[in-house]
Amino acid sequence: MYGHDKDAKDLALAAFWYQEAPEIQERLYDTDAGFDILTTLDLDIDLAATRLL
């Protein structure tokens, strides 16, 4: 079926943009709560960005 996976691709792209956004990086590195998440997750930036959701 043509376009059957379009929603999945759109969701993956939105998640990528979210994780790479400068605002998310700032929240992780410049706030106590963000840095706590980072250290809890062994500085895994992708996982920490997802945890902020």
C-alpha cells in the first residue's frame, strides 16, 4: 500500500528534530533537572531528551 508508512516516517522525523533542538540540549546541560536526567542515564543524550518528554 503506497504511503502506508508515512505516519511512522513523520513521527520519526519529529522525534529526531526534537532530540536535536538546541532548546532541548540547553535544558539537559543548563538546568539542574536536565543534568540530573543526563547523569542518571549515563550521559545518553538521546535517551535523556526522550525522558524530558
